[in-house]
Amino acid sequence: MQRRFLVAGAIFGLLAVIIGAFATHGLRPLLEEASMTSFETGVKYQMYHALLLLVLGGGSLKLPKYGNAVFYLILFGILLFSGSIYLLATNSLTSPDFTKIALLTPLGGSLLIIGWVILLLGFIKLKKK
């Protein structure tokens, strides 16, 4: 069990529920449908990856050399991908113009993809029992 995976997964999961509820009850009347859909995408991906962190942290699978890389790729991927979506989707409600950070979304998505690729390669290399 890897404590940091579990703690990060629990924090991101908790925040996904809180942010999702806030969006549904507080932002829905204020946002256009396309912005609300984008916001919901950010919440979904945050929750998917929170669950991934919990599975990796709670499982009996040892994450050798690549464990640190996967942890930080998923951590920063969530922050950049979902975080930038939240800011961009609510851009019409704020005075700062968040459109300048639009490139953070694909960067965060790329970090998540790389984290999954590293996991896949590690799983392929596992020895059969």
C-alpha cells in the first residue's frame, strides 16, 4: 500500500464530489450548456484519476522504478487538465481572462496519457506467476 497514492486519490475524489455538486447546484443556472458540459468533463476525469490513484495505492501491486513517475504524471495531469477546464468553463463569470491558459488542458491530458502508457508498459513487463 502506498500512502501518498491513497491520500492524493482521496483528496482528488473528495474535491471532485464537492466541485461537481457546486457546479450542479450553483453554476448550472449561470453557465451556458457547453460550458457546463466542459466543467462536467473536468469533474469526471478528476474522479476517474482519483479512483486510479486509490487502486494503485491500495492494491498489492508493487510499483517499482516507475511509481514516482506515474504518481507525479497523474497528480499534475489532474491539476492541469481538470483545473484548466474549471477555469475556462467559468471564464464568463470572472474578471481575469483564463483563455490564456487554454494550452494547459492538452498538456494536462498528455501527462495523464503518459502516466497510463508507463503503467501499461510496467504491466506488460510483469512476470507471470
